[in-house]
Amino acid sequence: MANNDFVVFGLGKFGRSVAQTLAENGKEVLAIDNNEEIIQDIADVVTHAVQADVTDSDALKALGVGNFDVAVIAISNNLQASIMSTILAKEMGVKARTQVASSFIVKLLGLFHPLMREMPEMMYQYDRDYVFNSDKFSKHFNVKATSYITGIREIVLADYKNIE
């Protein structure tokens, strides 16, 4: 395979955005989450969407995870599942390219890195929907706000162009 096949573990806001962007750009994407409703929502967008436990090595082997080039670990609400899926993906020969840090890890990093100290307060931006009004900023600086999905799409495209 020529770096065109991706497996995405976890389909929250970030994971779904990454999976959708990759699929829209012609990449083969296996999307895995434990929530059946989320899987049904993304099934028409990606190549394969499966409800499975990402910590179950037998399930991942049965899904052929080892045949994919890159794994995107997008599990932020369960540190154990995030770590375990990263380990299992690496054991199966898949390169873990992106990983979402849990709030515990972010708080821990804040002990050693000054810029990370304020991140736990801002984690809500990635956990749940919120409303942000940028009218005053846009008017004052004469700029247009970028949507969340557009921002993620541009980052993914810029990052994964380097893989090809």
C-alpha cells in the first residue's frame, strides 16, 4: 500500500473530521468507534465504518487493521483505550500518525511546559459544541473566521500531503 490507507480510532469531532477529510481526498479510510449511531452517520462517507472495541486485538486483527498504512488515534475521553489502541496498532505494523491527548495528559504536560498549563481550561472546545461569536474581532481586524471543520481539513491536507 502506498500511504493511501488510513484507520481512524474514535469518531468524536476531531476523528470524524479527519476521517471525512481523508475520504474526500480519495484515501481509503476504516473508521472505528464503539458507538453504533456514530458509525451509521459516517458509513456513507468513508470506505469502511465498523463498530468495534479498539482495545480488542482479535477484533482489530479481524478487521485487517495491520493492512493500513497510518492510524489516527482520536480517542480523548478514555486514556486507557487511547494508549491500548496505539500499542495494538504499532504491534500490527501500522504507524500511529496522530493522537489526541486526554485531559490527564494535558494537565501532566502543564507541569513541565508553561504553554500547556492553560490548555485544560480550553479542552471544552474539543469535547462538546460551543458558541463563539467573532463579530467584534472580525470587524476590528477585518478578517473572516474559519470554521472548525475547515481548520481541521486544512491541517490534515497539509500534514498528509507529506506522506505521499
